[in-house]
Amino acid sequence: MDIRNDVSQLQKLENCSIIEGNLQILLMFTTGAEDFRGLSFPRLLMITEYLLLFRVYGLESLRDLFPNLSVIRGTNLFFNYALVIFEMPHLREIGLHSLGHVLRGSVRIERNQELCHLSTIDWGLLLPDAVDNSYIVGNKLAEECADVCPGILDVEKPCAQTVVNGQLDYRCWTSSYCQKVCPCGAGSACTASGECCHAECLGGCGRPRDSRSCVACRHFHFNGHCLPSCPPRTYEYEGWRCVTAEYCASLRKVSDNPRDASKFVIHQQQCLSECPPGYTRNESSIFCHKCEGLCPKACKVGTKTVDSTRAAQELAGCTLVEGNLILNIRRGYNLASELQSSLGLIETITGFLKIKHSFALVSLSFFKNLKLIRGDSMVDGNYTLYVLDNQNLQQLWDWSHHVLSIPVGKMYFAFNPKLCLAEIYHMEEVTGTKGRQNKAEINPRTNGDRASCKTQTLRFISNITESDRIFLKWERYRPPEYRDLLSFIVYYKESPFQNVSEYVGQDACGAQSWNVLDVELPLSSEQEPGVALLNLRPWTQYAIFVRAITLTTAEEGRNYGAQSEVVYIRTMPAVPRDVISMSNSSSHIVVRWKPPTQRNGNITYYLVLWQQLAEDMELYVNDYCHKGLKLPTSSADTRFSDGDGPEVEQDAEERCCPCSPADGQLRMEGEAESFQKKFENFLHNSIIIPRPPWKVTSINKYPQRGPKRRRDLAAVTSPTNASSVEPPPPNHTGAEPKPDFQIFEDKVVRDRAVLSRLRHFTEYRIDIHACNHAAHTVGCSAATFPASKNSVLLRWQEPRNPNGLILKYEIKYSRESEEVTTVVCVSRHRYAKYGGVHLALLQPGNYSAKVRATSLAGNGSWTGLVKFYILGPAEEESGSFYILLTVTPVVLMVLISCLAVFVFFYNKKRSNDGYPSGTLYASVNPEYFSASDMYIPDEWEVSREKITVIRELGQGSFGMVYEGLA
């Protein structure tokens, strides 16, 4: 029962003792407290489903409104809740002092800023099995409430005490009413004097141990008795009472549509409004039986006009339409899916199908099971299928997956400007109507005259796939008139199966299941167009096609276009993230990582590979006997935090940092936030009444992979790359070939690994793959590596006139607010290779650095300080945004300048083409007569001065029309 907007609607509850269904009281914004004074419904004892209160202004308590409500059964729940009190701004107390049992579901009481007496209610007495799932937040703080139960001041008998969360306290609904605590045990019912009721009673009873005096029944009610199950030859109805077959047969389904007012049925000892899915009933029987295949459902409609999704819903589930269907749909939202859910099961139409003025339709594929239009009655006595004036209709059906028969009658197509004739002629072949229609009934001038029917197939040239993006390129389309090509549109969507059509899910009102991306033409005529599809899901198959947008006219030979076929591309698997490593001994490396953000199933293990890298031959070039020449060192990854194991030893006194939340806590917080959003979406949706893939099956030992170039640089790779690419080593003439070391591997089930038996002070390459149960067939994820994002490349120009040869450079840098200064020596060879130096493994923050050169004459002067900033983890994602803000104005200025130059030269050329330069003078042609000499007034013409205007008649084809006298 839905009560909203007006307090007078509450009169529907008059004389109700049991509500078979739910009770929703909501959206009363103009009511005040005086509107609810005197309103009471004492006869209401039970609600079989749920009770919902939402935004009812002026309602301060339910104490007087429902004084005897004892049981909420929860047979159907509101998002897993049997009692929901949400955003009630004036509610001060719940006050349901007779409520003793909530049989199924839990309670949600949220965002009621004046609501008190919540801490004095023991919800475990009402719902002993679901108290942990209750959600009571955002209400008035208990410290601000005067939650005093009766009897505290010794004026009357105090309320019973129970223990909640380890605290013993009095239990009451209001300051005047205690909460019922039955001494007979949890979930039991008692009389007002505390005597135990019958075991089948709920909410109390009039006499102890009498099943005929219960307020409500625990299981079923029949002939005044509460019973554990229904007697023979009776059937369960609404989950709480037993009825006979005769009573069930007399019931009718309540519906706004008279056609749906069908009889009730019996299925598995239950009296239901209709048979469950997969079952049907015969007209001669009240019992359901299992269907052989799709359950038939005949709908007698006469001549049914479908002009909205609501009208289409009246045909939901119909497989046989006995009558005629007329579609006249001009607007709507998400039409394709809505119409398919309502009309998609129709297999046969006994009469005709007429589609006219349906400007919102792009395709008829929502009739996905339509196989026969029988033609018992026809449009104008001739036409079984009549398609007239559908401005956006582009496809009839996908004839590669659809078969339709029209045994009698003709087809008529007219004024469908985007429906190509080839589509209609193909339908003639499939339906067997070829030869029945003449040229006037399928008019080539009014069908397809605004469509690109001469479509050329676009071919994709290349694609590069990563875990969250796909880069595509396709051939450049060259229409006969190059100026007709405007741009391209790329359509893509997730597609687990390779069976989609471009028209599936589209309508002319803008709703479609495809994601759409506009692609401008490349500036160069020789460059192939392309696009990057971003923010995709890892290891997900996408259906993609591209369409050229061209100017189309009704001129012969100008209605051409281009479109690709639908292709299917699967993104790469997600890789383990945030990988860090640390050596805690001379022969061990500890590696940690986090699971991929989006997993392909359950991860069963991680495959860890490691390989020793050859030493950098560059280290042998320098003579380290020279005084002051620093030896190369290796830095540990400072991001590696100490864990719960013994692998990492850290001095707690030297390194103190705030404790970060555990992964389990973060996951619970994320799930709670997600659940909150789902509940609010469900609430608003409920109350609103609407108007060939890459894979890793075995690990190649990467013989071509070159070793890393320097010990003091951590391996860096993008987390989206499907594989790693090492830069080729430079050619050292005469250098010794570098050896290939064996690759070791290990399977681990945790998010960490300890690599042992390693060579001391040696650099290793480590790859980590996430694998699921199907890794032996589909392979593991791409590799991820221990990486450092906190690095910067500092570059500088060499001195123009140095004092002799420059031997080295020194970089001195420090972090602001820290006194520690670090000096890095940059050899001549390193500077020649990189033009500067990489500073890696830096903590986030502001830094300053300066450089000086050392030549044959000694150390030079330090340069001025250069400041730079290392982003923190939360700031890395936003860095590209600031780059975009910087680059965009520059690009726009360049484009505007180019456009201005182009327009200037174009106008200059146009003004000179075909016209003589200089001033043009007009002269009278002596062969022509003057217009004034040739004009002779007609006899019906009247001079303006002789006309008297009487009144205005209206707008005509050539202007305003007046009545007057001449």
C-alpha cells in the first residue's frame, strides 16, 4: 500500500487489521504536526512485507498512529530491510511499543536528525537472527537525547533490563512505554501479565497456551487456529494463511490493465497470482505444469496501439498476439531494451503489424522472437506489414540471425528516409513476399533517400592492446567528393559473446548501449585516423566498429558512406600493483605486491620469476684510484614498510610514521560506502513513479632481454604495459659479450615472496604474474616489476668555455625542512648518455638542487638553486590534468592562427578567381527596355489609397491576410 503526498491518503488504512503486502508512507512535504493529531489506526496488527517511512514532515511519533502493530513478517523486503525509517526530519521517537517480532530482514534507521530513544531499544528481541545486519546511523546523538525509560524516578514499575553490547540497561520505546520482554524465551509471545502464549503465537495473546487467541500466527492461520503447516487440501497464501482450492480459484490478480486480471493458480502447495517462470497453466486447470521450452502465453488484444513503453509493458510475456499491433512511438528513454523486455517474446501476430510515425525507432530487432505475421486481418485489406513515415528507422532485423514468415498479404514501405532499399529487398527474400509488391508499394524515392546506402567497408590497420586501453588505427576513407567527409565515430561496448549487431540497444532519442567517441579527421591527408579507448576493464572482450560521417543529399550518387565490421578485441589482464622489494641479507630479496584491481576470477597463485643481470661494463671505464672519485652504490627501496613477518628489521626509534589502515579495514570501508550508494539508489528508484587474445602459458626465458644499465636506477615500467621492453644496450666496440643467466621461477599463494640463494651485491630482474585456475590454458597476467615512480631527471647545459676538460659533475640536493644534504657524482660518460642524471627513490615533497663542474683546473662554482617537486601517490593521477591545462591554451592559439591565415588566403584567392581586378562599373544595356515602360496594370489591381482595412484574418502562404473594402 503506497501512501504519499497527502495526509488524507492515510484513510485507506481505516479498519485494516492485516496488510497483505507492504506499507509505504512517504513524500509529504506540506504536512505539520497538527495534521497527524487524532489520527490512529488501532486495528492494524500485522504487515506481511515491510514498513517504509521516508520524508514525512510533521510526523513526530508512530505511537498513536499504529499503537497495536505487533508483527512485520518480511515476506518481501525493501533492499534486505523489513523496517526502514529514512530522512524523517521531525520524527522524535519510533513509539511502536506493541511491535514484538520482525520475522525476516533487518532494520535501517538513518538520517533522522531529531530521532531519540534508539539506545533504549533492544533490537535483538525483535529480530534475533538479523540484529547484526541492522543499520542505525546518522540520527540524533544519544548524548543530546533525554532517553529516560518509565520507572526510573520510582513513580511506577521500571522497565525490564537487558544486555546490549555488554551494557545492562532499561529497555523502552518512549518515556511512557516499555519494550516487551517475554520471560518465556527469545522469540516467544506472552500475555500482558507475562504468561506464555502458545508456541504458534506471535505478538501476544489473549489467553495463555491457546492457539485460537493469538494476535498473529508464527506460521499459518486457518479457521481461527494458528498451525505449523497447512492442513491437507489447503494451500499457503501470502506466506501466513491457508486457503482452499475454491477460494484460490475465486481470487483475481489486481492490475490497472483488465487483461492482467487473471485467476490465481496453485503451484507446490502455494496459491499464487501467476505461475513461476518455466511453468504454465491450462484453461481447464488451476494447477501449474512445467513448459516444454518457452512457455506460451496468448494475449487477445483486438487492435492494440503501442505508443509508449507503458503500453508495451501490457504485452510483457506474450508469445501469441491474437489481433493487430500498431507501433506509434515518438519518444521515450532506453527504448530498445524496454521494448525488447516487453515485446521480445512475441512469436506470432495473427493480424497485421503496422509501424507508423515512430520517430524514436532505429531498428525492429526488439521483436527478437517474431517468426510469423499471419495476416488474418490486413491494413486496407492488402497489407500484412505496413511501415510508413519512420524518420530514423535504419534496420528491420538482423537477417543473419532472424527468420520471419508472411504467408499472405503484401508489404508497404514509404517515407523511411534512412531505410535502405537493399534492406527491404532482403526482407522480401526472407519472408517470401517477393513479387507481391509493385514499385509504388516500395517506393525507391522515399525510402533510403537520406541514408548512406552505398557503404564501403573500412578496414582496421592496427591495434595495440593494454590492460585498460586499446589503440586503434583504420584506413582513411576517401569518398568521391573529399569535402563530404566530416569525421568518424567509434562505437564500443563490453561484449562477452561475439554476437552483437550495431543496432542492438540503439534508439533515436539518444539512449544506446554503445559507448560513442568522436574522432576528428587527421590534419595530414596521408595520416591514418586512429583513437585511444581509455578506462577499459582488464581482460574484457569489447565489440568495436567505426563509421564515417559524411554529408548526404538526395542527389543521385551522393548517398555513400563507410563503416567497418564489428570486431572483437580483448584487453590484457590486470597486473599485480605497487610492487616493492628490499634486500634484508646478502642472499635474500623480499618482494611485496598488491593484487590486481580487477581480477579475472579468483587468483590461485602468483608466478614469480627472477634472473641475475650482468654487471654494467661502464663501471670499468673509470679509474677509482683517483682521489675523490666516489664508488657507485646501491640504494634500498625506502617505500618498503615493515610487515608482520620477520623479513624486515627496522629501527622504530629512527623511523616513525603514522599507522596506515589495514587492507581488511579499507576493504570494509569501501564495501560500506558502495552498499550505502546502492541502498539510496534502490530507495529512489523504488519510490519514484516514472513518467584472439594474448596469453602467457609458459615463460620464455627472454634471451634477448638486455641487462639493466646502472645499479643506482630502479627498474621502471608502466603498470598498464602488457610486457616490458628494455632499451637496447649501446654498442661498445670490442666489449665482451654479456652472459645470459638462468631464469628461476616460483609459485606463491601470498602477496609476498622471499627470493633466496642469490649472489651477494648483485642486481636481479624480477617479474610477477597473477594466475587463476585456468592459467594452464589461458595463461597468467602480464608481468609487473618492482618499480619506483619517485624519480626525476635533471638536465643542464655544459659550460661553453671550460678550463680544460670536464672530468665530472657533482649534484647537491636536499629536501625542504630536512637538514640532510646528498651529493651525487655524475661521470662524464653518464652525462654524455643522459644529458643529466636520474635521482631515484625520492620521498614526496619539495626539493632544491645545484650542480657544479670539475675540470682539469679543479672544482667550479655552484649554480643557483633549482627547485622541483616529487608527487605523492594521491597526486600522480592528477599530474596529467595540469599538463593538459598548460598545453591546451597553446594548442588553441596555434589552431586559431592557422585558421585565420587559411581564411585570409582563401578569400583573397576567391576574390581574384574569374574576376578582373579593379573597380567594376554598371552600364545600361541598350537592347533592354525600361521596366517602367513595359509595365501595364491589370484590371483587378486596386490602388493602396482606395483600400480600407477592416480586420486581420490570419497568416497565409505569402504573408498576413486581411479583410477590407476597396
